[in-house]
Amino acid sequence: KVPKGVIFCYDRDFMKYLLENHKFTRFDKFFNTYLLNETNNQIAVIGNFGIGAPVVITILEELIAFGVKNFISIGTAGSLQKKLKVGDIVICDKAIRDEGTSYHYLPVSKYAYASKKITENIKNSLDKLKQVYTVGTSWTIDAPYRETVAEAKQYQKEGVLTVEMEASALFSVAKYRKVNLGAIFTASDSLAELKWDPQFHNERTKRSLEILYKSAIEVLMK
């Protein structure tokens, strides 16, 4: 049976938390994929597969071929704006294509866009959960240790909210394959002062990841 929707989860600690606190059935057709029992096994969560565009796109392609139509990517991202604090929630509606994978799917352009319908549903879900969030652009890059000060300054000026490694590729493949895909982040570190401030184990980050997970389930169950 094809899952109604799939959640991508990149954070290993959070995936461990989910497996310890929710009841799942292992979905043997795909590596590290679990069906959430409380959704009558309609929603699957996949994690512990690594990070970056190529690996998640390989999995996305296989899930699309299997028949899945709806996806939400939840994860952490680096803040580029001083107003965006660790633990804050960001709905990504478009992403700068500074990775290589997306160019194998769509013509050259600066941005890739999230699915509009699923993005609107994420907004509605977070409103229902009475959560504060920001909607905006992310910078997707393949090389996490090669984010330069010049690039960070430029994207800050453009109002780009976050930096991460998957969104633009996910959006591009979803558009090409005609499926629905959205992305929600919580800020786990900051480049806003042009100096890296990692806060991956901050309690606010962990709590926000749980909120993203709840929102993703609600949206995908519609």
C-alpha cells in the first residue's frame, strides 16, 4: 500500500526521539522508512539517510516511482538574519539553487519554488497550532563548509532567511515529477553576525522540530 504522504527527517537525534516516543511499523520496501501507527499507517517518516541534495533526491525519486504524491521536508537551517533566532520556525516558499542536482531537472534559474498548495496548508496548520513563523527564501548549498562571508552578506541584503542543503533540489524534482512538496525549518545555528554560532542541541530547536513534525502530519493527512 502506497503511503498517503512522506516526511523527510534529517536530524538523527530527532529521528531517535520519534522512534522512542511514537509507535511505528517498519516499511521494508524502503531503507529506514517507518509508517506512523497513529495515522493508520498512512504517513511514513524516513530518516537516518544522511544530508544533502543527492541522497535525498535519490530517495525522493524512488518514492515517486512507488506512487507517493505528497512530501514534506522538516529540518534545521542556519539563520542569515539577525531577527531570526535559534528555534524560530521558517516556512520555505522558494530556495536559491546553489547546488548541482536541480540543474539536471529544470532549466537554469535562480530559484526553485515549493508547491503552493502544500505551503498554504503548512501555514494553516501552524496557525492552528498557534505558532509564530516566518515565510521566505532559503539558500541551498552543497558545501556546508564553503559558505563565504561575501555570499552571506549578499544574501542577507536580499532578505534570504536561511541556509541549508536540500530545499532547492527537492522543489525542482517535485515540479519536474508533478508531485507536491513543502519544506519547514527551525533555525539551529546562525551566520547572521558573519561568524558561525552552532546551537544544534538547543532545547528550543528540539521543541520546534516536534512542532514541525506535528504540522507535517496534519498537512499530509488532508
